[in-house]
Amino acid sequence: MTSRIEADYLIETAFDPRFAAETIAGEQSSGTFVSLPGETPELKARSAARIEALDEIGEAAEPSLPGAARPTGARIRRAHLTLSWPLDNIGPSLPNLMATVAGNLFELQQLSGLRLVDIRLPACFMESYGGPKFGISGTRRLAGVERGPLIGTIVKPSIGLDAAETADLVRALCEAEIDFIKDDELQSDGAHCPFDDRVRAVMRVVNASAEKTGKKAMVAFNITGDLDQMRRRHDRVLECGGTCVMASINSVGLVGMIELTRFSALPIHAHRNGWGYLSRAPMLGWSYIAWHKIWRLAGADHIHVNGLSNKFSEPDDSVIASARSCLTPLSQERPCLAMPVFSSGQTIRQAAGTFAALGSTDLIFAAGGGVMAHPDGPGAGVKSLREAWRAAMAGIALGDHAKDHPALARAMQAFPA
């Protein structure tokens, strides 16, 4: 583990890459756009960012982003850059880390492209931020799933159902012995489905089912809001016997997530909605590898990673790399493992591919339409998804397994390959 803060970048520039790297290092530590009389050699030695590595990797025909300076006739060059900072510049502070590794550097006119690829942090960050309180083992314990994936769904329609209608839907899912249910991120505390009413109605159903069967579905209620709202909503879920809360982390922000972790007595399901504006441009923004480390340290127990053959623009290899990163320890002393959540257009068709590519069942597989749109209803949708995963883990072809499992057979007709 490094004793300095380190960050890896992909940069694009029409200038000498070293000049561009020095510009970033100065802007993000002791320098600015002009020489300063107070920036002495001693101060630089103590506080300046340092270029640890710089490797040119090729050229681009045109600048990737508008607004960059380009000397006449200059080539557009790309490079991998590693910068480091003394920990004493900011101390073990995640909000100030964000300002350091991902602050004003994106706007620098010397750059026509910049992407934060990875970060490495001193051990004291692990000591200052505890990471997930529950993680994989705690989630499995509360959901009653010792092995295999957590089979889950999202309440659909995403918004428009009232509290009683939501509870009726949850009842059918509990009867099918579902492991995990979550609010859609659009469902919060609107007049048609007030938060308190929804939690009370849903948990009456979940608790009654648990008393009858011994299995208690984990429901991630969306508590996204300001700090006081999140605290009150969290307490309502806890009071009613709930076992999970959800927050849209790009909406509540890093400080919101840190504070939520401090008072939460329940696993935190971190929804990444808005991720596209941070990642979709190849030469701008963040890689998931860097981004998710911050949220794991801040306390996310589950983090969305998209899904294979998803309804969005992310390729499968990126999805799997994101999921693997959630299962990779941040350090030997503090693994801070988070459970990856596969969602976005998932059905029975992605089970085998997901298992083969990830090589693990430490995941939540949340299919919204893939459960709700089953021709025989949501209960059959849950059964078909579970059967698809059993086939995947046993190495049995989906079609062969479907011969003796009607719900799976009907799902294969509803969701053709």
C-alpha cells in the first residue's frame, strides 16, 4: 500500500505530454498558471504533486473534446500518466481527495481528453473510513442466502403504483421465495405513494411471509433525500423490520453517503444512476475501477454494475470488469468487499454468461421486466430466474433444464435469444 496518494490517468494533449502532466500536477497541488514567489523549492518538495510515470501510447486524428488549445500543426498525443501527492496535503479525507484527483484538471486547456483510471490510497484512508458495514457476508445473512446469487427484482412499473398495489406485488414475489426486491430509483416519497405508507404496507407483507415460511425477503427502500430525510426514512425502515435501504449516490453526494453510513444500521444499496455522464465519453470522466473505490470506502454494501447484453451502451467486458473490481479487496487489512448488482434488461438469458464470466455467485441479479413480464406473472418470473441460475451453476444448457421446469420454459418463449 502506497504512503502517498496515487492516481492514474489517460490524457490527450496537443502539447508535449510532459508539459501537460506538469500542468496538471501544478494545478492540483502547489502551483497555478503563473510562477509564485511563495512556491519555494522547499514548499514544492513538501507539497507538490509528483509525476511517477508517463508513457505515450499513440495519437488521435482530432481533439476528443472542445475548447482545448492546439498550437498550429501540433499532433494530438495520448499518454498514460501517474501522479502522486503527499498525504499531508489533505489528510485522509474522501471529499478533499475528490477535489485533488478529480477537480479542476478536467477543464485545463492543455488537455483535449482526460480520464481518471485508478486510484491508490494510504492505509490511513482505510482506518478513517470503515467501508461497508455489512458487505457480502452480512447481506447473505440478512437475506438468508448462504450460497448462490441473490435472485432479485425491481418494483415495476417504476412509478405509479400506490402503497397497497406495491404491497400486493411484493406478496406475489414473497410467495415465490424471492431473495431481494428494490424500489426503482424514481420511486421516492411522492403524493401517490408516500414513503411511510409504502414501507408499512410492504413490510406487513414481508414480515407475514417470514413468519409463515422462515424466509424474509430483503427489500431496499429508496431513502434518497437530504440528510434529515434519509435519517428519518432509514429509521422508519428499521422500525418496521426492514433489512436494507437504497440511495442514489450521485444524487446524495459523497458527504451524504458518508453520513448515511455513520448512522445506518442496515445495508446500503448504492444505485449509480447518472453513471453515464461520468463515464460514457471515452476520453472524459472516470473509470468504474477508480470511482467505485471511493463509494466502497464511504460505506456502500451493494453497488450497481449494469448487466450483460444490457439496455444501455456499456459493453459486456466493462460490466464484468466492474463486477470483479467490487469483489477485489481494497487492502489485505480491510477488504471492504461490496456485492455487485447486475441489472438493466436482465432475464433468464444472461444467467449462464454472467456466471461464466464472473466466476462467482457473490452478486445480486435484479431483473425488473425479466420477472414482471413473465407470461404467468411475477411469481413465475422469480422461479424461472432461479431455475436459470441453477442450470448455469450446474453447467446444464438452458433448453435442457427447461424441459422439466415449466416456468423456465415459458420464460424462454417470452424472452427469446
